[in-house]
Amino acid sequence: MIHVAIVGCGNISSAHLKSYMLFPNRCKIVALVDIIPAKAQAKKDQLNLAEATVFDSVTDLLNSGIKVDLVSNCTPPFEHAPIAIACMNAGINVLGEKPMATCLAECDAIIAAEERNGVFFAAGAQNRYLDFISRLKKLADSQIAGRVRCAHVESLWWRGHCYYDLWWRGTWQKEGGGPMLNHAVHQIDMINWIQGELPAEVTAVLSNVAHDNSEVEDLGFAICKYTDGALANIVGSVVHHGGTQRIVLQCEDAKIAAPFSVAAEVSKPNGFGDPNTALEQKITDAYNALPSLAHQGFDGQIDDVLAAIEQGRRPSITSADGRKTVELITAIYKSGCTQQTVTLPLSKEDEWYTFEGIMKNAHRFHEKKTAAKELGDDQITLGNYLK
């Protein structure tokens, strides 16, 4: 039986708890940690977690003597690295909520702690465990539509003005960035996964158009150029009404997208296109023939993390994956703040490699003046994928 602790009992912890409770014969919740103990107690009472002990700090948890095999770190971004490292130093595996950390130096410190202590860090990227994302990756790898020539990556959300009133949101120091880091992180992870490499260069534009209670961007555009000349455009936003998430791959022979859609054309003698219905059907048949995942989203990633402990292996989504995502996002922020094209990889000598360097160079759009402890309603949305 795997003993699990949840650190941070805010909105996203509910998704983790629900998924762990799907596997009662494999794991049990033994601890709930939050700086506001009443929030942890409320989760315990709501879900009837009789065996869970409530703590108000990770230090108290680690000093308690309670056996813990796995921690789900559901705290704000600025807490991700120190909590992960403390838990791994205590011999505990960690599933870290996105983003892995707020800077590359913190990512490397997490990786070092992972290697030093013989445990693992799993980077939170549960959207890879959606059937249409998994199948898109397999189609891209098969090159049934040809090589990817252009990708459109959209992370379009809407958040009200008060969203950034919460004490840790809307500052570079605690949130680490805006929607490019905390919303588009999933889509950026996916395009890195599909492409299998980071782009060679990034050009980005950032703005804050609707949240004057936030230092960070609420809208950003980035253009990525790969070594083979392919391009990808990434949009991260919390100002799009009816927001959707989508990845479209324009390949040499056809367009494929998640959620699934396909379109293909062949050239007429004059260069204009005619539908290539045969290829569209071939791709559709290949998509439909791929097996469905046993578990979706959080359920899928937590199933894999539990299996990694049970089988003595690394999780499918590793610390290296999490670092790669943070590196691309860091390059986007560096480009957007300096108004220059940025080349990758970023070196350890780059000021943007460290948290201190980001604090020094990040552009602050507005002054954050409100720091509410809670916003009341704890109902959240986890994404709306549309064609």
C-alpha cells in the first residue's frame, strides 16, 4: 500500500485526491498539509479521510514519523522547488504540480535532489493522458501526415479581474509568471513532447490588457523556430471568452489536430487544392485504431506514478520533461521582456537561468495591491478542448 500526502489543499488538490481515491487497493491518503489547517481539515471531513493527519507545514509532516511514499505538491509555484527538494531529501517521491519550478536553476536543484536520494520527481502534465492528445502524438510520430511544418498551440482561458486578488497570484515572485507559465504550460509540454526537441529560437510579445491588479502578463504570443525550419505559434491567455485549448499540426500532407480533426489536399495542375479524401480516411482509420488509454487526465498520470513506485521504475513524465517545459517558457519570457529573439538552449550563465535574474529583468505591467487569503468559491474549470 502506497502512503500518499497532499501538500497544499487549494483548488487543484481536489483533482489529485479524486484520482488517488480511484485506486483504494493501491494507495491511501495519510496526510493533508496546508498553511491554513482548516482547509486541510475540510478536505479530510468532506472526503471521509479518517486515516489522514492534518499538518500546517511540510516540516511538521517530515518530522512526524508518519510513513509517506509519495507527495503530491499542490502548492503555489514559488513553493514547488523547496517542498519537492525537502521531501526528496527525506526519501519521498514527488508528483509536482505544474510548473515544475519558477526557473531553470530550481529545476536543476530538483533533478540533483532526485538523483542524490534515489527517488523520483514526476512533472505534472496530466493532459498527455487524454486519448486525443496521446493519439495525436502517435500520429505525429508515425508521419502518416508527413513532417510537421507548422504548429498552432492555443491555451485560451478567461479569468475575472478578482482572479489576481489572491495573495500569491499576479506577482513574478510567487506565481512566477502569467498564463504562459501557469496555463499554457500544458500545451507547451505537449508541443515539446510531440516535436521531441526544443525550438532553436523564440520571439515573443507579452501584454496585460485586462488585469491591472497583476504584475504579470495576461496575454502572450510566441513564435518558435525549429532547426529544420518548422514554426510553431503559441498563445497563452486569460482574456479569451469561451476559452479553448487546442493543438493543430499542419504537416506536409495533411492537417491533424487535438481534439481530433483531419484535412488533406492534393494539388491541381494550377497549384490550387482538391480534397484528398483517401488520405483523410486513412488518417482517420489510423486514429480510430489506436487503443484508448485505461485512465484519462489526472487519473492516468496518477495511475502511472503509482505504477512507477510499484515497479521500481521512473514515471513516464519525468523531471527532464518538466525542465524542458520551463526552459521554453523562460525563453518566451526573456524574449517578451527584452523584445529580442532568444536562442536555445539557455546557459547557466544567462541571467534568466536563476530566480534572482528573472526578478531583476522581468517586466512588471502593474502594481499588485490586493492580497486576499481566499477568494471564496473553490469551484474551478480544468480545460475546454474544442475543434
